[in-house]
Amino acid sequence: MDVLKKKRRENVIPKMFFSAAAAMIFTLFVGMAAQFVDGIITSRFLGNDAYSGIVLFGPMNLIFLMFASFLATGNQIIFSGFLGQGKRDEANHVFSFCLVAGLLVSGLIILVCILIPDPLLAFCGVTKAGKPELYGHMLSYLRGYLFGIPALILVQVMGPIVVMDNGNRYFIVSAVVMCVTDIAGDLVNALVLHGGTFGMGIATSVALTVQLVMMTAFLLRKKGLFRFSLSVFRPREYAELTKAGLPSMVQSLAVTLRDLGINRLNLLFAVSTVAIVARGIQYEFNMLIFCIGVGIGNAMVSIAGIYHSVSDREGLTSVFTYGMRLSLCFALGTAFAVFLLAPRIAGFYTADQQTAALSAFGIRCMAVSQLADIVICVYISFLQSVHRHRTVILLNILDRFILPVGSAALLVVLFGSKGLLASIALGKALLAAVVFLTICIINRKVPRTIQQYMLMPEDFGGTSQDNLYGSVTSYQDVAREQQRIEEFCLRNGAGVKAARRMALFMEEMANNIVKHGNPDARKMSGAEYRLFISEGRICLTLRDYNRAFDPTMWYRDNRNNDPGEGLGIRMVMVLADDIRYFNAFNSNNLILWLNLQDVAH
């Protein structure tokens, strides 16, 4: 019996996780594809100087994304935490604040770029006196790109919430539309308008704005999860948001410093332009593959955050286990495929045999690094979702700056350009060792169980005696689980009246799910539940993967109608001390609370 229930839970986790991860990965791939095509069109039609100017603008774009990542990740963690507790209003307050903050940050960035562009371009390595042939192109591109900065930041903040709000397909479509719009705009600019790099920047801005409009329309639909509100966002939430988003900001800053450092080393030790080109190809392809780890990691942050917020140890363990298995499968498959195809990939970039050979070597080193990179990226995302902020900051600094730059500095001195290309694999190998050592130090022993790798407190979620898990797919299951719930409540100190009431709640809501959950008779309706007793309260969490149905909304709309209709729902609404509902990742989630002291024995 318990084995079957465990299998059911493990079967529903992939439904949420894989679809969310696939949407995240695909949209990131599409975004990278748009950038690649940007570069090809710019190089072919506007010349190498224009292309170089846009490429050298990269560190500045990373700075913009650093602020976006801070707000997006902080919002994602706090939003999913509130949502997991059924606090939809509080979740919307946080999201609304992040949207307003994103607009304010965008406005400040635009103002700084307009008033003092020269220091910003100098940060990218280009000055009017030193590189006049590149300066004009970069400045023009920046001016066109400025209009898209609000969309760039807000799309990052909105994306995970759209996926959480059952908008996987819509999110993918919006990314495809953005990519097509960007490419079309680039071609129109290059072939018709002849707007130079300013026009290329405008094309990107328009494409991002189109995606923003599409995502905004989705979030504001009548049955959507989001409602704009700032009414009760408290100072404590500001602090939590900052702590949650800070590791992502540190990571983005570390990546920027890493790229600047390695580029300086490459320029200093490269024996020819072949080495510079090979490093550029390795970097571009690495960024493309990196989308896999980031996409799975984003899904991990949202879904693990929901289970963590309600202290569901078993559910969180299932999410962690599936996420790490998925990342390992992607890591093995990607590393194997890229390693074999490295010469063909290099040949796609260049026809020069010497450049292609060195580039293939660099791509193969990058492929080896993915064995650790994808898995560790997802693992760090999990730690961030369970609020291990200090550990995440430490690992991000090591992963994105100290280890890659240190490895590059060592190997480039010993082996020249090939050493620098190989340093990406050495850096990830060292990181894997450091992550394992960190886990051992925190546990004060070598980890032997999944829970020890998760770094969760021993008392997280209570003991096994404090929790009851089960699932229902038929009326017979409902009757059986009703009895189990009543026995569980009595065994844990609840009075007879409280135990029977909670069992009755389960019976009424589960029967409704089995009867009405899925209109397609060929598909089985069912639900899983968790009962948790702590500090004088009983909490019943009921989750099903059928058509959306909000019993709290139904009760508000129908409580003055025929009292015989929906009698079970009416009774639950009246007798429960608190009841909340949310729909996320295509699942209905109902949370019921009962205070034991309010129910006489």
C-alpha cells in the first residue's frame, strides 16, 4: 500500500517538474538563438566593426541582467513560498512590488546610460580615444537598446510566474514571437532602413517589448493567478526578498568579473587570433548549453519552494530526487553528444582548419565540464529555494569567479591557449570537489542519505509520526483514507470530534474530486493528500491534477443559492477554521486548517 502511494507521488512530481523545466529551457534556447542570429546578421551586413561593438557590449548587458536576476529569483522564491501556504494575496503583493521595483531600476539604468555613457563603454573596454572605430557602434547600439531595458527586466521577473500559473505553452510562444520579431527587425534594419547598430538595438528593444505585452496580457486574464496589489507588503518581506535574490546578484556579478578576467588572460597569452576566436566559440556554445542547467534550476526553485513553504519533507525529497536525476540525465546526454559532435560544431563556425581544430578541442573541454556544471547548477538552485543563502553565495563566488579564473591563470601559464580552453573542465572538477566537501562540513560527516545532501534540519517537517500521506482514485479509496485520517488524528492527541471533522473534510472534498475532477471518463480522477499536526493545529493539504476548480470561489458565488447543491463544500467551508486554494503547475491545491482547541472533545 505505502509503495503504491509513494509511486503515485513520484509520478505526479515529473508532471509538474518536466513541463516547467522544458518551458524554461526552450525559452532560454530561443533567447540565445536570437542573439546568435543578431550576431550573424550584424557581421554579414554591417561589418566586423559593428559586430565587434555589439559583442563587446556583453559585460554591460550582464550588469542589466544582474538586477533582473536579483528581482526575478527573489520574487520566485518568496512568491512560491507564499503560494505553497495558500497565501495568494501575499504572493501577489511580492510580485507587484518586484514589478514596480523593476520599472524603477529600469528608469535609473536608462538615466545613467543617457547621462554618462562613456564610463559604461570604458567598462566594456572601449573608449572614444582608444577604439574610435568601435566606440560609435557601441554608443549607437546602447541608445537603441535602452528602450528595451524595462522589458528585459520585467520579462525575467514575469517568466517563472507565467509558468507557475499554468502558462508553459504561452511562455514558449511568447519567446518564439520575440525571436522571430527580433530577427525580422534585424533584417528590415540591415536591408531596408540601413539604421546601423542603432537600428539593431531598436529591433531587440521592440522584440522584448512584444514579449512583455504578451506575458502581461496572460497574467491579467480573468482567471489568472495574479492580481496587482501593494497594499500589505511589509518591511519583513523586503528583507526576505533581498536575502532570496542576493545570491543570484552575486552570481551575475561573479560571471561578469570572470568573463573580464579570462578575456584579459586570453588577450595577454594568446599566441594568435586563432586562440581568441577559439575561446569565443567555446564561450558562445557554453552559454547555449548552460541554458539546460538554468532552465532545470528555475523549475527547481519554484516547485521546491512550494513544498518547502509547508514543511513537506517527503514532497521536497521527491522534488529534489527527480530534479537531480533529470539534471544528471541531461548532463550525461549533453556531454556525450557535444563531445562527439565537437568537430562539426567548430566547422559550422569557421572553415579555417587550424581554428576549427583548436575550437573543437575547446568545445570538447566544455563538454566534459557539463558533467558537473548542469548537476551543480540545479543543486545550487535547490539550496537557494530552501533558503541556504550563505552556502549559495559561497558556491556562486567559487563557481563563477574564483575557480574558473584561478584554473585559467594556472593552465594558461603552463600550456598557453590550450590550457586556457581546458581550464573550464578543471574549474568544474574542482567545484564538484568543493561542493562535496561543503556538504561534508555542514553535515559533519560524509553524506549517506538523500536528506543529508539536501542539507535540511533534522526536525524539518516534523517526525514521521507527525505526518500522514495518502492518495485516492476511487470511492473505496476515500472510505479507506477517511478511516486512516481519523485514526491518525486520535493517535496524535486530537479529540474524537476534531478527528471526525477532519476525516469528514477529507471525505467530502475527495468524493467531489473523484466524481467531478475529470470529465473525460477514459482518464482517472485522483488526488494526493498530506495531513500534518503541529502546535495545536491540523493541516490537510489536498492536491489533484484534474481540471481547475476553486471550491472557495464556488462557495462565494453560490452560498445564497439552493442549499442542497454542493452540500459537502458548504459544510467544509463553514466548519474549517481556515481554507485556501491555489492552482499552479496545472494542479488544484486546497489547504484546510483546524485548531484543536476550538473543537470540543
